[in-house]
Amino acid sequence: MSLPSEHPLRQRLFNESHARPYAELSIPLQVSYLVLLTGEVSPADECKHLGELAQQHDKAPPSKGAKHYDAQFAEFSVKWEKHTEFSSYVFFSKKHCARPFSAKAIDLVPTAWLKAIKGQLLVAQHIELMPASENKFDQKAVSALFQADSLVGSFVGGTAAEAWTDFRLKRDGFSHVLVLNNSLTEQTTSRLIQHLLELETYRMLALLGFPLVEKYGKVITEMGQSLTDLTQRMTRTESLEEEHALLRELTTLEANIEQIIAATSYRFSATQAYKSIVMDRLQGIRENRIEGRQMLSRYLERRFQPAMNACDSVSSRLESLSNRVARASQILMARVDLALASQNRDLLNSMNRRAQIQLRLQQTVEGLSIAAISYYIVGLMAYLAKALKAIDLPINVDLFVGGSIPLVVLSIWFAVRQVKRRLITDPPR
């Protein structure tokens, strides 16, 4: 069968859902989990480092440019994933331990190799999976492993297992989660572990936005007060100079706000996305209440949700403040434009009055120039009449001069009008 031409990304997109399958896990199990913010660390550098670990155990290294890798070594296995701003390392081991957390998967990893991992450590977590029936753990025994005042626990996977933690860092720098199995299968175990790991990962990633709240919260409040003061002063300004000064202050305030938005927008947007993942993973573990204990979800609602609300609040305040400054700037610009329009109108009126005065002066000068030119020409005509009389021509000088005056004046007037008309129709360039 012949199909239409295939999109170049079809195969890649189709296989994306299979790129990171759940590991097949069974109980007992020790899990050590690391999440590092990698920043500018390239996947190639991380693959090279993983290749060194694989070489020590005679295993195939990750392919060049890979975004995920898993390998089974003699005593432990490793799973690595590269994400947008972080990388995760999961180490698994399977030992029968009488006491939880007495043996950890990460203890089997070469110390020098661990220290050489590039990035900033954000999450470090141990998860211990043990059969509940064999160890006969009651709440008292579990409480001895954690800090009692912050211990939370609940049934997960319906009632297939119990999950216990206190959300605190231990002396080794790791948080601890104890999972007691009642009826987990390999598939449900894998999904549960994945959800618990992602819950901790995205909880911490979401909380990266909270320090920005503490850093900029007071600054934003001060900016809001400054904007209020500026808007109040706008109602009292009377001169164009004062409005220009206010506009400069508003522009500076707007620039500062945009600078904060640029510094926080990515982090707050990421916080929103990570928060959604946390809520999704909480639903995915399918919690049920253990009598007398606080559930994981309730703990997060009480501790985690307020931090998220604070991030949302600061983000909304920034957006609102930016819009307020923009509106204030528009209002002030409109006032400045009106003031400038009024000034331009007064200037045009003044120019019009000056033009009228100039026209009148021009007309006056024009009349005087006609009279002056006529006077000199009539004088010349008088000299001409006298000269003609001197050669004995019968000319009355007075009559000749008097009669030439209207003709001279009309001729000069006509000539001046012609020159003015020519200047109007064809002005000099």
C-alpha cells in the first residue's frame, strides 16, 4: 500500500512516548536519587562522564548526544535523564536489610565519580522499599526512623503500599522515604517510585520561584506606592515642565518594573508548570488516609501551596503594576500632547497675527513706494518739459507735469501689481 509522504519528525514523535520506559522493579529495593541543575552543562559532557562509569564496569556507554541512559552493573543499576534545566540520576540496588536505610544504593557508586558530576545539587533522596508483613512495621517503629513532629504517611496505590516521610534532610544530605509493600506488582512499583521521585523533583523545582518572592516582594510594594504618589501628583500639575518631569519618573519606574519582569517571568512560569506536575503526581500515587496520620497531599497543601500562592501573587502584582504604569503613562502623554497642541495653537494664532500685521505693513509700504516712485518720475517729466520749452516748443510746463501725474501713478501701480502677481504664482526657489 502506498502512503503519502511522511513528515520528517513522525517517527521521532511517535516513539517519544517509549523513550523513557518505567524500570522493572521488585521488592526489596533501595533507590538513591540525585537531581542537579545543569545550566550550561552540555549533554555531551554528561554522556562522557557516564561513559567513564560504564567503562569501569565494562558496559556500553551512552550514545553521543543522548538524553537518557540506563545500565545494569554488577551490584547496582543507574538511570540518567537529561531535562531542560536539570539532570536526574537514579541508582538502584537490591539488598535484604533488617533496618531501613542501613544500606543505600549510592554507597555502591564510586565516590570520585559522584563528586565529579557537573551541576548544582537540588534534590537528594533515598527511597527504601520493604515488605510490610515481613518487618511488621507499626507506626511506632516507623516514627523512630523520622522526626515525629513532621512525619506524614498514607496508603498509596489504593492500599497496595504505605509511604512514610518527614520531608527533612538527614545528616547525609538526603531526604528519606520508606515504602512498605502490601500488594504492589512490578509495574505498580515502578510507577509508584517514578511518581514519588518526580513529586520531590518538581516540588523543589517549583519552590525555586519562592526566593524571588522574598527578593522582590518589598520592592514591588514600594514601586506600587511610588506609582500611587505619581498618579496623585498628576492631578496637581499645572505646567508642561512638571508634566515632563512626571513623565521621566514614570518612564524610569516602568523600566525598573520591566527589568524585574524579565528577571522573574521565566522562573514564575516554570513554577506554574512544575506546580501542575506536582498536583498531577499527587493524584497519580492514589493516596488513602492512615488513621491518625497526616497525608502527603495535606502536608503539601499546608506547606507547599502557600509558597505557590505567594509566587502567583507576586507575578500577578507585577503584571498589574506594569499595566497601571502603562495606563498612567498614556494619560500623562495625552495631557502633554494636549498642552503641546494648545501651545502650537497659540503659536499659530500669534504667527497669523504677525502675518496680518506684516501684510498691512507691506500694503502701506507698497502705497508709499508707488507715491515715491511717481514723485521722482514726475520730477523727471518736469525736467523734460522744461527742456522742450527751452528749445522753443509750445509746451505749458505746469499743464504737462500736472497731466502726467495720473498716467505715471497708474503705470507704477500696474507695474507693482504685475510684479507681485508674478511672485505669488511663481515664487523664487
